[in-house]
Amino acid sequence: MMKKAMTMALTATLATSAIAAPLAFAQNKVEPISNEVTEEIATNFIQLTGKLGEIDKLESGALFTTIEQGEQIFTLTIDENTIVLDNTGKKVELKEGLSFTAFINKNKPMLMIYPPRYVPEVIVVETSDMGSVEVGTFDQDFVNKENTLKLNLSAESQITNLAGEKVQQEDIVGKEAIVFYGPATKSIPAQTNPYHVVVLETEVTKAEEVVPVEEAPNFDTFEGEITDIVTRENGTQLLVIEDEEQPFNLTVDKETVVLDNTGKKVQLEKGMKFTAYVNINKPVIYIYPPQYTPEAIIVQTELPSVAQLATFDANYVSNDKMLKVNLTDETEIMSLTGEKLTKDAVIGKQSLVFYTIATASIPAQTTPSKVIVLGEEIVSITPEPVIQILDVLPGLIAQDSYEINGVTMVPLRDLAAYYGYTVKSTGKGAIITKDNLSYEITRGQKEYTANGVKQTFDEAPALLEDNKTYVQQDLIYILRSAE
């Protein structure tokens, strides 16, 4: 199926709850209402909620569990650095079936695989004990940004960081923290003496609106599965992609870059799923099914790697603000012809980026293994003037044609040769070729192939005179339109 691609960054669709809201298992708590317009805060953490699946122990000693919520699946790796607490702030043992909320630092690298795999900083497990849990950023008066909760801290208050070390009250100010508490007043803001406060991170900043840059791309992206591969006499390959709605073909020549999603060279085979990148400024053969000559074909494999098309600014951030590439001396940067380039060559040009691990931040950050610069900056194209051409085909048909059941039959070889095609006899029919085009007909059969795709005549080709095959005139019009 042909699809206009989106830039692909590989994002899990998970049930994430608002960072500033109390967790779902807060019990017997009257929620204060605030009409105050609050600042939007850029959080460093995402929350994932669900029920723990079967828990396995890895060779490293870490625990591993898979969470399935309908069509949403993700996995958690719990290592020695993960803090596991119940909703009163006490340490607890993980068990299958327990409801939880996991807090993941979105700036930490993560494997771009499916299902997505996360290593949380903190897991809060729901228990039957009364207790509320809230995540927020607190000011110097220990009031959260939403003005819904004020902490009354004392010398007995347990305040720790992610390493489990005791920290001071002032270390809470301006930073994200998980607050575990019980009874609270019904005032605005509600006031409470927390059981435990875990400071998650350094200071957070005000969120800035991200305005993606609209770009006019030089490349279209097509996706599909290879149905058949036809090798032509000139050495090029024709990839046939059959689709009930939108079939298309691809011509692969010696200039086409063919790689898998890790950036390694690969041999094309039937059944492979791929993404093809086609320069929209190149001429297209207007036939059915449409035929394209891509600059690059990326074959999808099961390996945990991503190939993404994007245009990057001077800070190496994509125009949609979703990906930032950190280019190092180890990053292989090249042109379509294989020429080595410097990282400056990436700026302002559409490029294919190959990477495995990225942060969960916005923009996601990654150190790619390979970058292929596809083209130059956007260029404007001046259309060529229209030239009127006298249609001589009806006159040629009138000189030599037959009619069978209302269908006009014309001499194949003479008319195909007129338009520059080579006609090669197969004994039972003929193969008609020109450049990257290929048609095959069989006398007595209505079925024929056009660039590898099966088509049907109204009347079968026939040998109406000695050594002279006649075909339905529609085929000649198709050959002409493909010039």
C-alpha cells in the first residue's frame, strides 16, 4: 500500500496521566477546586499506569515485566536503582497483578523497539492502606504550581532524592517531587503533613510552545511489500507492489541506495517490507500502475533500529521539533553516492537518519550511527513551455487495422517501433521494451503484463497475417503515453 510517510519517530501510545494530578488510588480525599490560571510546566518525567504482569528475573538481577492494556503493550525493567514504594511512601515488594504508576525520566535513552521498554526511576504501588500520592513542582512556600496542595514540613519529614539520600527542605523548591500524604484540610490549597517526599530531579522550566517549521520536501515516501522482482536486460530491477487500491512499481538501478533499517546493505527479496524515498523533482513515467525510481529503499527488519527522514536546522533539530541528532566523529555521514560529508552538510537538507536509542524528551535526542544526505535545499521548478504536437497515431492506425467484435486491432511491431520500442518474439507472443518499461503479450490470451502487473485485453492478440501480430489499439496508446 502506498502511503505518504510521516517522520517517523517511534512513540508508544500509552495511558499517561497528567503530571500534576493526584494518582488514581488516592482514597477518601476531597479534591480542592481552583479557578486560577496556572503556568504550564515542562516536566522531565512521564507517568505510565497499569497492572503488573508476570515478573521475571533477568541474569543481571533486574526484574522484567510486561504490561498489557488492551492494544497497548509496554515493558518495565526494574533494576537496583529503581525506587519501589507503596502509596504511603513505604518500601514494598512487587507482585503480579498490583496496580502501579511508574515514573520515567524522559531524558534518559530508551531502545526504539516494540513493545517499548522503560527503566523507571520510581514505581508507586497501590495498596489497601489509606494514602494519597501527588506529583508536582513546589515554590518557596512549598505550594505546588496548581495551588492545590501546600506541604507543612517539619524536622521529622522524610525527604529523600532518587538515590535514597536525605536532602533538605530547600531542595524541594522548584523541583519535581512525589509527595506521599494522608489527611489534608479542605482549604484552597489543601494543607498536609506528608509522610515522605521524594525529590525527582533538578529544576524544571516553563514550557515553551513548539512551533514546527513548515517545509516543502524534495522527497515523497512510499511504503509497501515487494510482490515480485523482475530483472531486465539492462540490469535494472522492477519491483512490483500489488495493492488492490493503489498498486505501484519501483525501478531499482545501480544508483539506488538499498539498506536495511540499521543502515547496512541488503539484497532485495520478495516479501520484504520497505520504505522508498523518491525525489519529487525527477520526471515520472505516467503509466498505470505508476512507476517510480527511488533514490533510496530502506528494508524493514526485526532489529531494534529506526530510519527517519527529516530536515535539520543549524542546531541539528528537525523542522517538526521532534528529533535532535547529536553528531559525533563516530557518526557516518555520506551523500547518496557514498561520498563522505561533514556534519555541516546535514543542515537544511533532507536526510535519512539511522539510530537505535533515543530519549523520551521533546525533541527526542539521539546519536545516530549513520546519516545519508538525500538532497540540496528546496529549489523552485519553472515549468517548461507547452508544445503542441500533431497526433499522427489515428492516421497510422487507419492505414493497417482490423476490427474484431467492435475492437480495433493494429500491427504491434510497426507501431511499437514507431515510438522507439524494441519488440522481441517469444514464439508464442512478444516482449516490448524501452528503457525501464516492459510489456509481455501472448497470442490467443487476453491476459498480459505491463511492467510486471497483470492486465487484460478485450480481445486477445492474434497472428492475422504471416509473421505479423495484431493487438488491441489501446496498447499502442499506452506505449505512447509512457514516452
